[in-house]
Amino acid sequence: MTLETLQKVRIVIPGILIFLAAIPLAKGNINLDNVSSSLALLTGTIYLVVIGTLGGIYYFLNLRSWASKESEKKIALNIKTRLLEPFRNDAEIMRSIDKVKRGSGILNVFYGFVDKDASLNTKAKIVYFNGAFWSTIADLRVISAFAYCIYLIAFLISQNMDFFWFS
């Protein structure tokens, strides 16, 4: 997987998840016929516009960070720690290790090497794939939480049991 593909996945997947979560609310009930008829409407350009718009709004609201911020911090700290491990006996570096770990400079250097070193291309593809997977999990958490709240409110307003079971 390339970085460009990862960026597209991070817009398309949330768009699809939001669209799927909204179908029962828009149709008023939950059944597979409604889902399949709604999906049949999304062909060609309309598909790209609807999914792209939903995914773009989700992306610009930066909702994914709500579900993945702590994990991303742990991953960044792990990378920094492993990069600095060979220098643990260097007194000069150890004096400023907290400052180095706080900033993003060391990560920028690291990612620069990963992007430019041909021998690391395979590892980079694996990292991008993992990024797509974990981003999708974070998106699913966020969209599910919002859908739960919306469907619960819809049930309380309409007393439609389909919305209760969907929430």
C-alpha cells in the first residue's frame, strides 16, 4: 500500500460507514431491501460525490483523533524510544532525551529515511497497511458511537423499535 492509497482509504472508508449507518434512519426502518436499494442508487459519479463528501466532512472534523490519539502517542513514543536506544550510554544525548522525545523532529528524520531508503519500501507498505487497518477501527468506533446516540434519540422521539434495536 502506498501513502496515497492510505490517504484515500482514510476518506473513503468513513464515507461508506457513515452512509451505511444513515440508511435505516433515512428509510425509517431496518431491512436488507432498504440497504440494497440505497446501495443500488450509488453508482458512478454519485457514489464518489456522496461517499467523498461524507468522508471529507468526517476528515475535516478530525473525529478520528478522538478514538486514536492515545494509541498514536504510544506508537510515537515507542518509535522514539527504539530510535534512541543505541545512544543510551551517550551522556550528552541522555541529558536532553526528554526534550528530544517531546518534539517531532526525530520522527521527521525517521520517516524521511523510511521514505527514501529502497530497502525499507516493503516495511513502509506494511506500516501503511497497518495504518489503514487501525484508522478504520478508530473510524468504526467514532461512527458507531455517534450512530448509537442518533438512533437512541430517534427512538425516543419516534418510538420506532427499529431505531431502538439499531442503537
